[in-house]
Amino acid sequence: MAFGLFLGLLCLPLLQPRNSLLFLSLAVFAALIPDIDSPDSKLGRKVVPLSHIFKFVFGHRGFFHSIFFPVLMFAGVLGIAFYSQAGYVYAYAVLIGALSHIFIDAITIEGVNLLSPVSRFRVAGFIKTNSLMELAVFVFLTVSCVVILVGVWFS
């Protein structure tokens, strides 16, 4: 969520949505969606039966953590927003949020399968989940978000 907010904040000046709060909310919410394949995740606990089905069918960090899922989400929101002149910007918020989750999971030791289910191409990094390094990344992102928000607020 922190990385989704961070990237959303960085993209605000570039995309200039009519409603910045909606844009950022979509980016943060979309950052949660790839973990719908885990019944133990924030979102998975809200839709337990569905998350169990997704985990059984796709496995955790499978299709929902591939490059295909954010693209499908983007296309879906783009289709919904087609009737709104500036609505396409919110499709980018969803794309940014979902990609942020996949990128941040890709730098963990467990990694992600970017081309699931087409290939087993796995990308993995060096950060252990629930480690001091992960906490440091979270603190850095949180402080960065606060700095950006304070900069926007006082500009």
C-alpha cells in the first residue's frame, strides 16, 4: 500500500487527475488486489471463500502477481471509464497500484512469476519478508509520502 501511494503521488503531476483523492485511493486499493489469492492477506480476509478458490486455482503469487493481471485490470477500468472524458486517468491509478504490489513483491526472496501461467519466469530479489530490511523500505516509503504530501500542501 505504501509503495502504491508513493507511486501514485509521483504520478499525480504527470497525469493530473480531476480528483487526486480518488486517484490515490484507487492506487492504494489496487495495490491490495494482487494478494486476493491469499486468505491471510488484508483483502483475502474480507473475501475468504473467493481467496481460497483463487489460491487453489492459481496459487499464491501466481496469475494475480503476473504482468497480465494489472493489464487486465487496466483494460477493465479503461472500459468502464470509456464514457468519461477524463476517466482513463483512473485506469492508470489502478495499473500503478497493481504494478507497485508486483514490483515490491518481486524484490523479496520469494519473488513473483511475472508470466504466470504462460511461463515459469520468476523474478526474485534479496529482501526477506518480515525482516528489518522490509521495515526499512516501508519506513522510507512512508517518510517519502509524507514529504511529498507536505510539499504539495505548502506549495
